[in-house]
Amino acid sequence: MVSSESQRTLSVDCGGGGIKAAVLDSAGTAHGAPVRVPTPYPLPPQLLIDTIGDLARSLAPADRVSVGMPGMIRNGVVIHTPHYITRSGPRSKVEPALRDAWSGFDLAAALSSSLSKPVIVLNDAEIHGAGVIAQVGLELVLTFGTGLGSAHFHGGRLAPHLEISHAPITRQNTYDEYIGEPERRRLGDALWSRRVLRVVEGLRPVFLWDRLYVGGGNSRRITPTVVDRLGDDVVIVPNSAALVGGARVWSLPRFDQSSSRRP
């Protein structure tokens, strides 16, 4: 049997625009360059499983698999996913057949059966957070990309997921609509960064975190002026944490392995 310290993890980050994967050791060191393919649409569950299988075959062998994907994932089961139920990607028309196919789909079990390996499936921000948290106190993770992702941990233990992205921040907009990539493109980085500051200041009294980690593909777009105003308890982290977290999530304190599936 391979010891947990020497096991290698296939870490998969499923986004609205692309799916990335890499094989990492237990410390989070990559063994070979990561690979990326555009997210195919329309995307029923079996096509995602096949896409992950193709990525796995292009990389070094792994002993286990971690998958982060957008939406509400509970015990490896997809409760809701915002992008993969659409015809052609984020903010396109929702296809009822895809919504029905994804709702209640046990992705962890399906992937474990397909790949013959233990599998963890979590929200992508939760995997991202596993790559950066110090496992001390209350730590919140916000990821800025296609929309807003979030996760929070207490003493390194993953808390139940909250879809903050779907909550209203104005009378007209949810967090996703207010701070997502379409608005960044429309406003430009400077005005969009001011919205990031408003989001952080608005959530601070809700969580009273010990530390906030800001990541995702658009974290690098936040202007230096706004970064300086975020506070000493806020850390900007690289998007590579999305893959590193896939390896580290297995060693979180008493991580609930009922959220993983074994072949």
C-alpha cells in the first residue's frame, strides 16, 4: 500500500472557461507541467468525466483524485452548478435537461468508478483554500474569476459551504453579477477593484475572520491602491493554489472522508 505521505494526487480545477489538471505529491509539488483544455459546452456529466479521464491519461500516474468545480457540492454530490447547466457557458441560456442531469449527480462516485481511484469533489474555492490556509483560527477564502467563489475554514476544518455568490449585494445584482468577469471587462480594473474593496468591507463584519485569502484568476487584476486598503488581515494568493489545494485537502484535520468516493 502507498503511504499517504508518498501518494500522488491528480488535482483538477474545473472552471467556467477552462479545465486544468496536474499531478502533485503530498507537499503540493507538481510532477510535470499542468495541462489545460477549454471547458466544452454543452457539458453533461459524462462529458466532464470523459474530459477528466483524457487529462489523467496525459499526465503522470496518480494514486487519488481531487476535483474542484463551481457550485454547491455536498458529499461529492452536485446540488447545483451554475455554468455546466448552460448551453454555451457562463451567462448563456440554461438548458433544463442539463439542469436535471447535474442536480443530485454523484460526481465523486462516478469519477471513482471511471478512474478506479479514491476521489474527492468539492467546490473550487474550497480546494483553492486548502492550498493556502494556515489552519489557525477562522480563515475565509474569496476567489474572483467568472464569478465569486467562497469557502471558510475553522482550525483547518472545512465549514459547510455557503453560496455567497447568489446573495444580493444591490437591489439589482447578486455578488456574481456585481463582481464577476463581465463587470470587470465593462468597468476596467480600477473601478472593478473598488467593487472588490466594497465586497471585502461588507463581508468583514459577517465573518470577523482571522485571515482572508483573496485568490482566483482575477486577483492579480486588483489595483495596488485597493490592495493597500484591504487591510493587514487580507492576503492575495496565486491562482496556482487551485491545483496545490487538491493535494493538500486530503491532509486537512479530520477531513470528512464521506465526501470522497473509493472504487
